Amino acid sequence: MRIKKKGLAGMFIILLGTSIAGVGVFLDINNSNSQRTIQATNISNRTGYWNIDDFGAHANDPNFDNAKVFNQLISKMGKQGGTIYIPTGTYYVKSPVTIDRSYVSIVGDNPGLRSGIDPGNNKSQAGGGGAQVVLSSGIAGFKIHGDKTRLSGITFKGFQIKGQGNNGFGIKGETDTDGVTVSDMVINNVGLGIELKGADAVSIHDNWIAETQSCVKLSGASQQANISNNSMGAQPGGVTIDMENPDRYTISSNNLYPDGASVMNMYNPVHGTITGNTISSYYNGVINMLPNSNGTYGNSNVISNNVISVETWKDNPSGKDSKWGILHIEGFTNRIDGNSIIANNAPENYSGILIMKGDNNRLSSNSIGLGGVRSNAKVIMNGAANNNKVTDTVNNSEFDNGGNNSNSNK
């Protein structure tokens, strides 16, 4: 069908194409909904913008599965991809939204910071503003799955993903990706906020990810990952940031807080930086550099200028004893510089930094305060580790070289 309309600049044509729920898939960029979509996404390209309200989505209806609307729109996208806009409202999703192609952006009105556990009233929290996607218990809300295809340029921005049962996934990448971006999001009350497999050049920034069992996991391997300016905290038994085989990564300027058993687990990390973070925990094993499942140890990482505090000593839920260390390092040629490490109410001889394995690590200008508790082992070297050097960090009485004189303190 062809509709003609006359405007001040003359005649122009609006084409109505294939429809979902009786509404055209291809939007006229001059209509009000499309204009709001373009303004909200703040992206200059105007090709392929869809406001879900125009295509049969039901806001504030817990009996309706809005996943079918998302999935129908994604299926209509060509190789250029497109942007799906979520207006203010609560949209229930009962099955996964599957992203099976590149250049898909899902953008909301705003995340409307809302807690999953804090009480609400008529002015705050439970109602909240902005765009919210509520997931049925146990599902992967947004699933990236390209069969055997590597997907690129997928963006999530400006909405809340909220689970119902502290299980399942907020965003789950099942196939390798390039350039996934997650920003200005709230993700809570799910089992794992974000898990991406084989994610290169991923950027996770300016989000609040909390009230989840674990927050971010990059599995398999990743290159050039950027995790910055987030507020995140796992729950007991969980991990805030978990990365397998990361290469040239950056973790910076985050506020990372209890209750996770570990704040960071890094398996075979290489050539990365952990810098400028404010990190709190209730347990030791705050940052752990460990071998991967093949027994490969990482190297050449920098941990610098972080404030790391164990707020109140509690027994680690994953069984790490008091000698495990606030920082537990198994790897080679790493630098640990300029960190402030604090533990309140720690047991006597609680370890600040343990070099469990690895040669040629360098520790300098760190401040390690154990809340007034006397310790003869603020820095410990395992005897099998060689040529590790400590400067301007602890007194000799607080240093244990593991009986190996190649490990030194000055």
C-alpha cells in the first residue's frame, strides 16, 4: 500500500512494509515515535530504528512475553543491523531474546536505578523510572548466539535487567564476539549478570551490577577487554569479576564491594592492568591470579593504585585459609605497585600478599595495614618462587622469603 502526504517541502512517500501485529516494520523517521527513538539512542545513523511499543510490546503486563517482539524485530534486520528502543515501562520477558546477527543495539529510555531487595515507596525504588526488562526465573534474558558465526558490534545501553529468583543470566554470550558494549545498565537479581564467551574488545562500563550471585564472567579467552567505572558486588560464594585467559585487558576505576567470596579471579592473565579501583570485601582472596585449566600461568600484569580493604574478617565461603592472602599471585613478571591494602579484625599472621608461584615479580610502594593485628607475614614468598623483589612495602620482620634467598625485601 502506498500513502501520499503533502508537506511544506513538497510531496514525500511513506512506505509501509511487512507488519508485526498489524504495524509496519519500517518506521518513518519523521513520525514522533521514531524521532524519540533517534533522540534517545543518541546515534547519528537513522537506518533501522524500532520502538517496541509500535510493534506489539506490552508494558506492565506480567502475563505477556515480550521476547517474541524483540525476536521478530531482530529477525527482520539485514546485514546493517539496527536499534531496538525500549521506552519507559516494565516489560516482562519469559523466554530468551536471541541476538543471532551483528550490529544489533538494544537501547532503553534510562535504567531507572532500582534495587531488587531494598524496600520501595511511592517515591522511590520499587516503582522507579526508566525502561525495565523483568526476566522469568532461570532464563538467559538476552542471549548472543550466532551458531558458528562470530558476531560483532552488539550494544546494550540504558535499561534495567531484573531477574526473579537470583538465577539465570542477564546477558549471556554463547558464541565468540567482537566489540560487545554494555553501558549505563542496571542488572540485578540474576545468577550471573554478564557472561561472554570469547569476547574480544568488549567494553563494560558505567553500570550498576549487583544483588547477583556473580557479576561479570569472560569465559574461554578475551583480548583487549575494558571493564571500567562500574559499581559491582557479588553475593557469598560468587565472584564479582571472573576472567579466563584475558590478554591486554584493563580493569579500572570501578567500585567493587562485598559480598562475593572473591572480587577478582584471573586465570592465566597476560599483559593487563588492574588500576585505580576501590575494592571492598569481607574475605581474603580479594584478587587471585591463578593458572588456567591447562595449568598455564599468566605474566606481565600490573596491579596498581587500588584501595583494597577487608572490611570485617569472615571465614572465606570457598575455604581459603588466613594464609591465602588478600592478594594471591601465581604468575610471572607481574608488578604490584602503590596499593593500599587494609584488613580490619584480621586473625594474627594474616597474609597481605602471597606470591605462591612465579619468578621475577616486583612489589613496590604498597601500604599493608592489618588493623593493628601483629603479623610476621604481610608479604610471603613460596620457597619455589624465585627472584621476587619487594621494595618500600614492609619491614624485614614482616617479610617471609620462603627460605629462598633469591627473594628479597628492601
